[in-house]
Amino acid sequence: MKSLEEIREMLESELNRCIPITKKIAGPMEYFNEYLGNTSFLLVGLLGAHLREDNDKWISIRWMDDSLITDFNLTDHSLSIKGIAIWGIENDMEQWTEPFIFEVALENNGAVDTSSYSFLFGKTGYPEVSYDYFRKDRSIWASNKAAWRYVISIKPEKSFESTKE
């Protein structure tokens, strides 16, 4: 299994490789996965590594599978990715979904620098939704009204906060 640092470096490299490709996207899209290469599973890999560090909040038998990237917003100074994380539980075939937002600043040259970033994951007051149900109703996570269950903010000194009920 890759370390958190290895996944972070792989994600940074993949995002920097994909940013020029994303500038050519015309019009709205349902999912951005095909333009972002390995970003979808690297994002949830990084998220899962953070969540595993705090086993009281994230059950250690859970594993991240992949994500559907629903929004990709690139400005001169930052990158924001919204999506739906898909995860499972060991020895169980069912998978679950929860929303996330990943935000990272860009350097002056437009490159991603993952030495500082944030993740918002899971909605407080809302249970995870099975992937089978999500496939039938893709709008289930469209509401932005709830607070986030997990807030992960990586800065020079790492902080992790959970609002888990």
C-alpha cells in the first residue's frame, strides 16, 4: 500500500499533467473523469489515507475505490474538484457513495502544489448512499445545504477535524 506522501506526490503529478487538457474542455459535462486520467482514484486514495489515520472516525476496514468527478474549477490561483467518492467495506460486495470537495492553490506558474490543500467529505446528518441507489438517482448528493462530516486541512501544520455524529 502506498503511503500518504506517495499518493500526494502522484496526485500532484497527475493534476499538473492534466491541467492543460482541461483547458480545452468545451461546455458543461456530467463527469470529468475521462479528462483527468488517474485523478479520480488518486483523490480518493489520498482521502482514504487521511481518514485511516484517524481510525476512531473512519472504520479501518473501509476502503476507497474510485470517484466520479462532477465539477472541475480552475482559476489563476486555485483548483477545486467536486465529486462523489465510492467506497466499500472489506468482505462486503456492496459499495457506498458520499460527496467530497478537494481544493488546492496553484503556484504563480499555474502548477499544483499539494503541500497545502483541503478536503471536505461526507454530509453531516445524511447517511452514506449505496452505489446501487446512487446509480438510479444521480441527483441524490446535489444539495449543498448540509455541513461536512470530515474537514481535512493540510497546511504547514496538518489539522484534521471531524464533525461525525
